[in-house]
Amino acid sequence: MNEEDRLQRLEQALQANQLICSSEGILTAFPASLRRSYRLCGLCLMLCRRGSFDFRLNGRDFTAHEGQTLFVPENATIKVTAHTDDLAVVIFAYHIEPIRDIMGNLALSMYPYTELSAETCYVWHTGEEEELLRYIALLDNTLMHGQELFNTFEQKLLLIGLTYRLCGIYSRKLVNRRDAVSHKDETFIRLVALIEQNFRNERGVEFYADKLCLSPKYLSNLSKAVSGYTVQELVFKAIVREAISLLKNTQKSVLEISEELNFPNPSYFGTFFRKQTGMSPLQMRRNG
């Protein structure tokens, strides 16, 4: 496709709120939707390969320069206000929902990490632009094959890989700006990592508080303040996410899954799962 066709195809995808919206290569202009105030339901990347562009994100004005990547967070509102005549930009947006069930707490908690510094950073030169472009090129290729069974699975795996890459980029950014991260926020990051390592066997707040040398009450209050969830809620989210992944992506029985997740019996697991998701494990499996 030539650039005009790709620009029109991207505009149609944005208007239809498709799961993946891609420029499928370099553009020298922005689609009409992004030149108005547009609310993205997923994540969006804009890699500025040449020139620069001005944009307003969640009511604040920024500029992206050559070599920089703009990270538009989930549910943000963006409007591109101007760009230079020599602009070259790659645009890729996607919904998190299809892969949310099989992403870890660490990845799903990444957005709060972006708010840990006094000045939130949405655009910078990451040094990993070429790697991001490789992911995008592979995903663009999947758009050509529609809803073929194996293509759909490949697309989902590539989106998971891209999302983890973005989380890695943000975590490295935070490490480089450690002076801007408070002790409270650093403790929360350590908590999430501990939950990812131990949620199958350890569900009590006391275990995680002991590991972090804090009182259970203080740790739960800290977790709630940073992420909106208590420690118990984060542990339950990890268990449910793993259970859904096993139900949808393996042939393991409910008994085997309940044992793997250290529930005393399938009935107890089923009651817990229904309370957390609103449906039974078998209903979740049938829903695909």
C-alpha cells in the first residue's frame, strides 16, 4: 500500500476502535482522528523517525523530536497540534484487554510506576527504538492474515512480548531516575515482584510484610495508596490471572489447576474463582 492508503486504513481502524491500529510503516502526516482530541482505549506508541511534532496529552503540551518515542498510556486523550514538514513517524496502538488475563501483576501494575516521579515522562529517546520497530513489523505482518487460527495466537504472543518490552523500558527509566522514586514507591515495586514469585503458595499479608520488614497494616495501606489495591487484592489478582491462563491455554482439569494453585479442593477453588470473576472455572473455559 502507498502512504495515502495506509493513512486511510489507520484512520478507519481508529474510528472503528479496532484491537490493533497501525500505520504499517512510516507516515509523513497524522490521521484526522489524532489531529482532534482522541481518546485511546489501549496503549499507543509513536516513534518519531525524522522531524518533530507537538501534541497535547491529558491536557498538557509536549513535543516529540527525531529519535524519540511517545508512549500514550491506556485511556489517555491525545491531540497532535503541529508537525514539521519533514516528519516521519510510525504509529502503533493496541488494546490490552485480549492479553490482560495472561499478563503478570508486574506488567499490569506498570502504569502506576510511570506516575512515581514528580514529572511524568511520556516521550524520550529510549535507545531501544529499533527493537520496538521489529515487534511492530512482525505485528503488521499478522494484520495481513486476518483471523486465521495460528495467526491469532501469534499476534497475541507478539503483543505480550511487546508489552513486556515496554515494561522493561519503563523499569530501566525508573532505575535511572531512582532519586525521583520515593521509598514508598520502591517498596511497592518490591512487593509486586515478591507476589509474582510467591502467590501460588503464600496468600497472607504477613508473609510479604515479613519479607519487607514492615507491619501488615502499614504494607496494605502503602499498597492501597500507590496502586489502589491492598496486598490481599493483588495476591488474589495474581491467582485469578494464573487460573484463567491455565483454563484457556492448557487442557488441565479444574482439579489439576486447583492443586497447582494450592487450593484444598476443587470446590473451594471454584467458590473463590466465582467470587472473583462472576463465573465458574468451566464457564470461563467455555467462553474461550
